[in-house]
Amino acid sequence: MSESFDVLLVGIGGQGIILASNILGEACIAEGRSVKGAETHGMAQRGGSVEGHIRIDGKFGPLVPPGSARLIIAFDMLEALRYAHFLAPGGTIVSNNRFVVPTSVYMQGAPVPDEAAIRERLSSRPLCVVDAEGIAGEAGNPLSQNVAMIGAASRFLPLKPASLLGAVEKLVPKKTVETNRRAFEMGRAAGERCGGGKAGA
Amino acid sequence: MKTQYLLGNEAIAYGCLEAPVDFVTGYPGTPSSEVVEVLRDVPDRDYYLEWSVNEKVALENALAAAWCGLRAICTMKHVGLNVAADALMTSAYTGVTGGLVVMSADDPFAHSSQNEQDSRCYALFSRLPCLDPSTIQEAHDMARDAFALSEQFSLPVILRPTTRVCHSKGDTVTGERARSTRKGEFHRDPRQYVVIPAHTRALHPKLNEKQPAIRKALVERGYNTAVIRGPLAVVASGIAAAYVQEVLPADVSLIKIGAYPVDEEWLAAQVSRHEKVLVIEELHPVVEETVRQVAKGVPVSGKKDGVVPYEGELSTAAVAAIMKSFGITPTQAYPAVAPVADLPQRPPILCAGCMHRPVFYAMRRVFRDGIYPSDIGCYTLGLQLGAVDTTICMGAAVTIGSGISHAGEERDVVATIGDSTFFHSGIPGLLNAVYNGARMVLVILDNRITAMTGHQPNPGTGVTVCGAAAPQVSIETICRACGVSWVETVDPYDLASLMATLRAAKEQPGVKVVIARQPCVITARRANLRRGRFEVDPGVCTACGVCIGFGCPAIEKRDEKAFITGLCSGCGVCAQICPAGAIRKETRTEGSR
């Protein structure tokens, strides 16, 4: 009955996940498709682990069931691993190459997570790693990392790039439209290098 | 009519505009806050709008407007309805002339709340109609129509969305904004508005007499519906109904409850057409209890026989599993998957440069064996810093503190409360503590804003929700007026002064108030306040770990030594606590990461 394309966006409060999920939602509206989504507001946003659910063509509940996401967009690689169980068989994870070590790890003297180990544990799934910070910096605005991530993910989304770009232009501050457009295009190229050449038509 | 991608709370606000609403009040609380904020952002507002100091105040203001014939909405989170309950219960007796909608947003799973109470119980308790949307579209339509429903029965209407309605998004069809044209006018009618016993004894039966017509109207308006398809039925309410619809087989009936009170005759007729029924709803078994009352021998499953949980929130996957255990095969099967087990948690944390952190740090050093009652706000995160011993409800830091002191506890009681929470319900507790001779320190964490719920202004901010200048109410003056003779204000970024002030407070008798004042670091950043970052000199750092223990998210360990990241906002407190003097203002021009 449900034929939605489910996407989970994960990261840390303050990384711009709500804006990123709004880009997907607005792109659905532009294409005349139904969409449902859910996001984290309130105290959890204070540097905590946050998730955004987007169900493209969704008609019912807003939550992506675990094991059902066709795409996970992770703004932090540690969060990619935390939510990896949401991925459906055959789904893809598009992840930022960076991760922030939770402050509590240092405070408690716990072992600091290791990038190679995180990559290794993610590697059993189709994984596209993106240097969002590098792209955003090159695009001209470090705050455009979230748009760079959407650009990279766009190769794996059943939404037209033009719809996504239109949503970016609608949602970002006017004076940052150009840098965000560049971040999107450069992110998209990075996604293509991951082998995401098929979707997005 | 147009289709937009809206947040549930935005959709509710749009519904209010279409009604149209004339009067808006509320107290911020997740997941309810955005309704007032969206209504604030509407160009050329023609309705009154306020952030009130608490939910009781908000509801009474809105009730007065409704008595004057205006259409009013009052928004709050579920626990706010406890604060407003005094007014709510009797407003059912007095009724209203203009439509009054009380939006109380429930929070199954307590994503941002101290409990999982169910506002529908207040509806039953007060005998007020209650609307329970299952989707954003329904939330919009219900908000739009609730004012007319309220006017039809001259009763306030409770609108009860849950977190997954308020904070979910979806394609939503909205209509034209209507213009508010009503002008409030109070018509004196003591038998309606003065609830002395003689009057209230007459008003109570009137409330009861309205009930059968309300029950019928809620079915006629299409809020409570039944689609009969086979011998088995699922009865579902609120967002659970959306989850059920996603996985319900075509041969199972759906009885959907979107409003209360439920017409029992109607419900009995629907239930009786089935061999057995399953009731799926979040939180309290409100629908289930009614179904069981009318089932007359039809077996009913739900919470009471352990098929549906009493606690937490549901989801499509959870509902599918519930159906399966009842004997309905859901149309979708969801794999049993588990998260990886051994990842470090990432709980929310006080921001880099948050003014609360040095206060907790100093409190723990000056009052080493102190007892730390606290309250509701960002600063509840001081739990992670070992400086929060109690949190129960708004304003209770003060009263739990005075209670502990009166209970015979001899250790120092050092309570913390935020500015907005102090205005909300901390003041009566302080007055009481002074009056009854408590022995405690109250630290008011004054960041000039209601931060946790999204930076809403309050009486200390100097501006109203609409951006108009307002008197900046002096917390010092309020405390002195409550009878506190020792009130000191300190900059929490100045650690030496902060510690000295706390030490001085420790020596004083009675109730002492320390006001720690510094703007919220997020509002300061938005106001373009730049302090410059700090950095660690690795040659001087002894890797002692003192700054790491401070718990600032801008401080990491690199090669065993401390390292300050680009999150630093320049509060400089870490430089004051570093025993080696290794932290100083950054001299590099580039950011450090």
C-alpha cells in the first residue's frame, strides 16, 4: 500500500538538518507529489543527535520505519553509523567525511571513536563519503555544507535536480543563493563520483 | 486553495488565519511553540497576539477575549494545561460567546517533556469537546473549524495535536486568509461570569445538558467515522490512525476517532458489527475505555489486555507489530533491525559559551556538599555537570528548595531557575520561602530569553512577541519585593566574582538570591556579538584535564592535550579555570578547524 521513497537525514543539532529536509519537501511539492516528514525540535537540538524523516510520495505516517530507508543522508559519520539500521536492503548512505566526537567521550575518558573503524563498520553497505566542508569552503560559504550534502544525495533521490535547486533558492537567505547553488552542483558532482549516476532523472 | 509543505504547527496557524482568529495567547513549550511564532510572522496582523507569562495567564486572557465575543486561541504544551487547569475547568461552566480554542500539545515518548500525560483526559474531566488530529491536514482543518464548533456549543474546544503532528511536515492544502473584523465587547451577565455557588449550581447542569448534542455533532461533522469492511475492526485515534491506515488490510474495518466525547450509541452500533475489535491509540486508553463500555460481548483488545503499550509513541512499524499479535496481517512487513550497540551517546549539551556552565561549575566548588534543586529549561542539562538534583515542573526549583530546607536537611540548598521560569511560576515560591523563613540560595540564570523553546521573549527581554518595546522588568526588584534582603547580580563569565558572590551568599542567613546575567550565547551570536576565540598553548598545557571536565563542546583532546575548536564563542571561562595558564585569546587570524 505504501510506495514511499523513504529518506533519513541524521546529524547533530545545529547542522542545518531542518533546512536540508525542507529542501526535499519543497522539491516534492514542486513536482506535485505527496510527502510526509518528521523532525527534531526543542532541547534535543542543543548539540544532540537529531534525525529528519522524509517520505517522498508518503501519504500516511511521517516516521521512516527502521530497515526501510532507501537513502540515509548523514551530516556526521558517527551518526551515519548510529542510524545505519534504518537502511533498507539495497539502500545507500551518503555521509559527510567528518564526525564530531561527543563531548561526553572526553569528559568520561571513554575511547575516542576512530574514523577508520567507523568507515569499516559502515562498509558493508553502499556508502558515498563526501567532503562537505571542503565543498562548502570551495563554494564560498562554510554554512552551505548541508546544501552540499543534498547535492551529493541528489544522485540517489527520485527528484529532479531542478526541483531541488528551486527549493534551495526558495529556502536559503537571498544573498547566499549563489554560493548554495555552487555547493549543490559541486555536491552533485561528488555524488556522481560515488557512482550515483542512475537516479535523479 | 494551495498546497504547501507545512509543519503541523504552521498548518494549525494557517487554520487560525482562515477562521479567522482575533486573539492569540500562549506560553512557549515544545511541541506547541511555533503556532504563535507563525502567527507573529504574518504580514499586517489584524489580531491581538501575546506571549503570556504562563499558561494560566494565557488562558484567562484568551477566555476574557472570548467572553467579549472574539475568536481566541491559547497555545501550550500538555503540562501547561495543568497550570491552566484552574481556569479551564470552570470555563466549561461559564462557557464562551466567541470561539475559544485551547491547544494543548501532547508529547508521547516525552521527547521534550517531564511526563506523558494525555490532554484528552482533561477533555473528559472538564466535559469540553476535544479534537485529536491524525494528520497535518486534519490539524489545519480542525483548527480552522474549531472556533465555529466552540461557538455552536458556547464552550471552549480543546485541540490536542501530538509531537508527531506538531513537528511533522507534509503537503497541506490551505485556504484563503480571512480578515479579523470583530471588536470585543463585554456584556455584563453575573449569572454567567460570576461563579458564586448559586450561579455555578445552575451552570453545571447546563454543561451536562450540552453533551448529547456535542456527541452527535462530532459524528455529523465527520470527525468520528467508520468504514466497515469485514469481521475484524481496528479503532484508532490521533496519529495512530495514520499509522494504521498505512498497513491496514482491505478486509479489516477502520473506526477512526478524531474527536471527543464519542457518541456511545454510534460507537456501539459500529462495534457490534464485528467479531472482535482492536483499539490502537497513544497514551491513555481513552477510546479503549469507551469501546469496552459499549462492546456488549464483542471481544476488545488494546492496552488493558497488554496488546498495545500504555507508554511511549507508536509508529507504523509498531502498529504493524500490534496488528500481527492481534491476528491481523499488516500489508507491510518491517524487518527486525537493531542499532549498533557500542556507540558513544550524543545527548543534547549546553552550548559552547553558555552562561549556565560556569554557574554550575562555581556552585559545585563553593557548595561542595550542596543540594541542587533545578527547573525546566536548557539548564536542566546541568544534570550532566552534577549540578541538578531535582526537576519536576515549572517553578519548583524554589519550592523544592524551600521544602528541603524546612525538612531538616542541614546541607546548603542551592536552587537554579531560568528567567522565564522564574516569571512563569517561580515568584510565588520565592515569596513563600521568604515568608516562611527558608534557608537557601536561589540562583536565577538570567539569559534574557526563553531559550530552550526557541528564544521567545519574556518580561525581562524588553520586547514583546510582536517586536514592540516593553519595560524590562527588574528581577532584582521583584526579589526584593518578595522580601529577599540579600540580592546580588553577577556576570557568570567573570568566574572570580561569581565564586566570591556565591561564597558571600553562603554566609548569609535566610533566602539569598544570586542573579547570574549574560545573554544566551545563541541570541548573542544572532545579534552579531563577537568576542574572539580562545586557544590552548600546547607547550604550556599539562593535559591535567580540568578544562575537559568543564564539559564545553568546544574543548576536545588532541594528542592528550586540550584543543579548542571553532565552536568557541569566546566566553573565556576555560582560561580562568586552567591551572597552567595555557588558554589565551586566539592570536591566529584563521579559525582553528
